[in-house]
Amino acid sequence: MEAKNSKRKQSLIYDPLYGFIELTQLEWEIIHTPFYQRLRWIKQIGFSCYTFHGAEHSRFGHSIGVMFNAHKILKSIGKAVKDEQLFNISFNSSEKTYHQSIRLAALLHDLGTFCFSHTTEMAYIRYGETTNTKGSKGHPDDHEHLGSWIIKNTKMENGITYTLEKHGISAQTISDLVKGVDPNVLANQILHAEVDCDRMDYLLRDAHYTGLNYGNYDRDYLLHHFTVVNQAGHEVLAIKQNALHCVEDFLTSRVAWYTQVVRSSRGAKYDALAEELTFFLLEKGLIYSYSELLDMAKNDPVKFYSFNDQYFMGLLHNVYYSGKLDAYPREKDICHSLLFEASPKTIRSIEFNQRILNQDDKVQIDKVKKQALEKVEQIKKIISTKGSPKDWIVVDIPAKDVKFVKSKKQIIKSQATPNLFLERDPVKILKNDGSLSLLVDMENSTVARLQNHINFIPNVFCSQSAYDLLTKEGII
């Protein structure tokens, strides 16, 4: 009995949001691979810790929380096996494999995360080393495809592929679930949707660690109201109408979080500098390339472990202190700002104002973005003709805009199946009369009335000297 209790205790993790989370033997082994331990050293929300000093939490804890939320959704909809079956290494069934696979996909969804999360990833995507290689499949150089590569190509002992297959789990299935392309519609919706296990965790976790109330919602009430509905021979994840306003709180909290924290000028400025520097380092061959990351993941797990926030900050310090940036005064000054939290100036201009736009009105969106970019070009021209190398700007025009939900028009536009309810992302509501509806079609939904709206939040940052020059020239 003592041995059993000891074994059970070591398979527990205490989470600050959810309390004790129990792990299966397979999950315990996965977590103790170099690939997963690396996530301890990657901050969940990039350089937000410069602004909100409590935001030191990692992708390690977030991913375990996502797994736990996936588990709770499965329990809510009656698709979970009993605990004595799930945590019994000797018990096998198709139902257990399904349950375990969804937990694993949730646990591993961020396995390929870059230094400081999405901050440096955007530079790799822009640079597109393997994306543009002849003969490639054109996949973006992003964390999702890097994670998928790790899941399928680490067959060495203590590798992810090796560990999965040792326990009879298909690495290809986990990869497909992580990418949201599995044949099982329900599984994809649990893992990838406008209300999913990932967003359920990061909204609460990021709010907790920043000390902000943005992102809070009633998780228990939401979990209680998940359900399954049969549609065209598939099981579909839906939420009962009684929780309609809870869903709206969730979606509104997410918009507030991205608007007031992630995309706000104070929240985005250091991330923008880091992205700019990463792109420069990629151009100069001073940072691991995407192909090098693939090779390390496959052949040298311990070296790949080092690709984390400490590596990035150490690299910046090295190129700054060693004089490698002396020939690049712009990048050296940006590096100084990032290393020592020397805040850049935010350029205020009508063209860079935050705006509520209609996501279905491409003409309006293109016009507003064009005006912002024209202003950027005007600023660049002044700096190039009258400024010095230290008069720099960093442009942060978002590739994606903040929105409540994808509008009905956009859902139809991207529709991949004849039945809209089989689309992965949109929220489905099981109405009190037993019929199924998309959230965007609900007549009593506030979010449905706001479905067309997006928040366009451009940011442009600059050095103090550039700010002084632009002010003197009357440009800002």
C-alpha cells in the first residue's frame, strides 16, 4: 500500500489555478523529456513581464492546464473513461485511447514554442526559411509545425515519438490533433475553437499572473454546459443555451485581454522590438535557423532544450557586449532598449489610432491599413533624409485583428464542409428547444450583434531621438 501511495503522489502536479492535477504514467514520462522540460524556460506571454512584473509564468504550466481543461470537457460531455481506467497502465480500450490522445494533444500543443513564445516566432514566419525552400510543402515556419515535427521525428530514447509509441499511442494521430486536422470533428473542436481548452486556460492563467481582471470568466459554469450533438454522422461540441451569456463573457474577456494588454502599446512594445531583432539575427545568421531547429530536435534533444528564453537573452547580451552590433547602430540601440527595459517612444498619430472596423468590409479595412502604412512611409522618409542611424522606428501593424468571433460571412467564406456545424472553430449553441445554432445566429446574443466587429490596433515605436526629430518636423 505504501508503494502505491508513493507512486500516486509523484504523478501529481499542484497547479495555482486548479489544485492537484494527476498525470498518467505516459504523461509523466512525456513531461520529463528534454523537449517538454524546455517549456519551463519560455515565458507564456513574452516580454509582458516588463510591464506586468508578475507575468513570469511559463508554457510548461500553461500546457498542463490546457490538458486539464481538455480532461474536464471530456468529463462534462460523457467521453471520459473512469479515473481507475485512465490511470491504470494495464487497462486498454478504444475509449481510453481516445481520452488519453486528447489529453496528450492538449499537453503537447505548444511543444514547438519559440523563445518568448509568439514574440520571436513571428520573425521566423516572416523570414520563412523553409517555407520558401524549393520542394517544401509551403508550411509556415511556426511553432505548430515545429511541434508536429518533434512529435513525429524524435524516435530516440526519451524522445516524444519513442515515448508515445512505447505506450501504443500513434504519433501521427497526436500530430493531427495538435494541428486540428484529425478526422474526429469533436476532438478538433475541443482543442481548436473559439471556446476551447487552450483559451480556457490562458485567459485565467494570464489574468492570475499579471494581476489583472481582464480574462476572467466563470469556468465551472461553462464546463458544466458543454454537450455533444450529432450532425451528419459526426459528433459536434456545443454549449447549452443556459450558458449563452457565460460564453459571451468568455469571448468579451478575450477581446478585452488582447485589446488592453497584448496589443496595447505598453504591452506590445518590447515584443515588437524582440521580433525586429530576431529578424535581423536571422538575416545575419546569428541565431538558430528554422532548419537548424528541425535538425536539433531530431538529432540532439539536449541542444534543442537550450532554445529557450535564456538562450535568446544570452545571445542578445553577447552580440551587444562583443561589439558585433557596432556596425549596426539601429539594431544596437534597439538591443539596448530590450536588454535594459529602456522604453521606446510610442508614435501618436490619427493614422495609428485604435479603430473598430467591420471584418466583412475589406474595402474599409484596406483603406485604414493603407493610411497607416502611408504614414509609416512618410515617417521613414523624414528619418532617412534628416535623421541619423540611431533615429529608428519599429512598425507593428497587426497581421491579425482582435475580434469577438468569426462573422457568419467569414465562416461561409472559409467553409470546408457542406454543413456549417462541422466547421471547427465557430461556437455552437444547443438551444432550449433542442435545435442547434451557431452563436452568430442567436437572436438574443450580444456577441452575435457584434460579430462583424474587429479591433484594429496598430503600433509604431521609435527611439527618443527619432521622436524628437519627428516632433520638430511636425510629422507627429
